[in-house]
Amino acid sequence: MRKGCKLFITTLLAFCLLAGLAMGAPFNVGEKLVFSISWTNVVEAGIATMEVVDTVNFDGHDCYHIASTTESAPAFSSFFYVKDRVDTYFDMNTYNSLKYEKHLREGDYKNDVVVYYDPENQLVAREEKLIRTLENAMDIMTAFYWVRSLDLQEGEVFYFNHSDGKTTKTIEVDVLETKSITVPAGTFDCICVEPDLSETEGIFKQSGRIWIWMTNDEKHMPVLMQSSIVIGDITARLASYTEG
């Protein structure tokens, strides 16, 4: 169950370092997305949020601070308790990752990780380990916000360089199709993307596939996320949003 509740909120997406130029940021400070999470499309498992908290100066870079949280619903907590938080800091102009921090409480599992990025020297530090990365390697959360700034076209394939402080690799993302999607927050014209996150830590190691439906406009706001994993199907639906 550990690999369920937070699968696609915090491993949402990361895109295209190798395949195009980003446009301006399609999000503002104060934007907050709230998702309802269900397991096997029936059991209400909890609530997740993604928020553009503020802008800060970090190591000489003007940065966005993004926070993601997940908390299990009271009824579900009696079966499996989840309370997670992930924070990322990335350069407002280049989208270079600078710091990635996660604190997970999932059942009897605990995990606390802080990763620091040095994009100029292509280095990433995690605990006592320092590794050299591919050029402009991003954490998962930063990469998701990067893709929101891209001009996505149906049928395209994108790539991005990723590092979690343990490894570094290039990840492929397919842009699949467009479709109208209805969720509690409303009905939206959407485009679907599927990143290949196999053998990628993200928040935890997952073995299933993940699909993300985001609005097919300049904001690319995530609306619906679905994942088929070992324990069953997990779905996150946009319940409410504040644009900021």
C-alpha cells in the first residue's frame, strides 16, 4: 500500500530538456491544486495538494518554492496512514533544480531526504553522496512544472534529464491524445501524457504506468492522474483550484 496513495501526485511528470524551448511560467504564486484520491476507483483514500508557495532567493538564484502534500482520509487511515510532504526549489528563469526535500510517513515506513543541486557544475548531493549528473538534471516535481510551460502537441515524444541524488538518467514522455475530462472541479479540454518512470525513485519506487491529463491550454493544469500498479488502480481527480 506504501506505493499507492502518493504515486502520481509527487511523481507526476517531468519533461523535455532535449526537445524544445519553454514558454513563460503558466502559474503564479498562490496557485493551489487540491485532488481527491481514490483506490480501485471506489475507496476514498485521501487528499493531495500542489501549491506554488512563494518566491525565494536560494544560493543566489531567484526561485519558485513548490510544496506537495498528501494525507490519508480518516477512514482509510485506520487501514493505512499517510502524511507526506515534498518541497522543491527551482530557478524561475531556467527551471534548474536547486533543492528537493521530502518527508514521508506511510504506515510504519518513514523516509526523510534532502537533495541539493549544483546545475552549473552538474553535481547533486544527497546525504554523504555526491554524484555527477546529466546536463540540467531535474527532480520530478521541478520537471512537472517545466512541462506545464511547454507547447505540447499530440503524438510528440519528449525527454528530460533527471536525478534523485542516487542516479541520473534520461526519461521519455509520450504525448498521447486529447479528450474532454470531467472531475469534481469541472469539465476541461485535456491532453494526456505518459512519462516512463520505471526504475525512477520519485517518492518511492513504482512498478506501474502513470497517465496525467492536463488542460490543453497555456496553463497545462493537471486535472486527472491515473496509475495501474501492483496493488490496483489509483486515481487523483482535481477537486478545487485557486489560480493565484
